[in-house]
Amino acid sequence: MERMRNQFAKYDQNLFYKFNGLQELMITFFRGVTHLGGATFTISALLFVFFISQPSSPLRITAILSIFSLTVSHLLVQGVKRFVRRIRPYLALPDVIVYGHPFKDHSFPSGHSTAAFAIATPFMIQYPFLIMLLLPLSSLIAISRVVLGVHYPSDAIVGSFLGIVTSVIFYLFAY
């Protein structure tokens, strides 16, 4: 079991270095994209959709589902981070380039990735035509966390999965 865990960690680190070593133009792009998964943008976007939509409309219900999903998934992320206590890659690995503000909390799972998928999933389920926009955008937000040096790939993958699962559960209970 330990051997398999070590192999996974090595694969995760190698993949991390491939993303973290991108060209400066890509870094600039991902610096902009990453903010779309942050608290300010995600909460503002959901409140905007909530207030512009008609009461009891499918759009407002979807916004409410996204708000609940975002809230619960955020609480789950904080709990998992405190339990797992994975050290961020720039603190654990040599020669990591951190673009932007280094965080002081733990790495696993990625909160930005979780938020992006927690918000996007109800909209993708309710409005399938949005999948072509929201799935790539949410994925880019998750990738940006690795590119910018603040998360391992597995942090972003598990965070994305957590956001999707939380949203699907809320969606299933609502309908």
C-alpha cells in the first residue's frame, strides 16, 4: 500500500511540475482565470443571478441550489483541509514557482476548484447548452491552481469532484 501511495505522490509531483513550468503568457492567462473561482467572484455572480431572476423561476432555483452547494462544499473543503493537512507544493517541493499570493492554509482539496464546479454543475444540469461554456471554464479554474503553484493536480481533481458531487446531491433533493 505504501509503495502505491509513493508512486501516486511521485506521479502527482511530476504532473505538477509540468503545469507549473508553463510559459509567461500562459501564466498571465491563468492568473486571470483563477479569480473566477475565488470567493468574491463566485458569491457576486450567484447573488447577481439570484436578484435578476424572477421569483420561483428555474433560473432563481438553480442559483439557490448553487448557493447551497457552494456553502456546503466550502464547509466540507475546510473540514477536509484540517483533517488531511497536506502541505502546499511550494512549501514541500524544490524549485516551485508561485505566481501570486502564497496561502497559509493546507492544500488538499482545492477550494477554487470546488467552488467553480459547485456553482457550475447545477447550471449545466438545468441548462445543458451551458456545458460547452461552463465545463471548460471550471476546468481552467482548476488547472490554474496547479499552474500558479498553489495546488497539486490531485488537489484540483478532488476539489472539482467534491463540487460536482455536492451540487448533484442538492439538485437531486430539489427535484
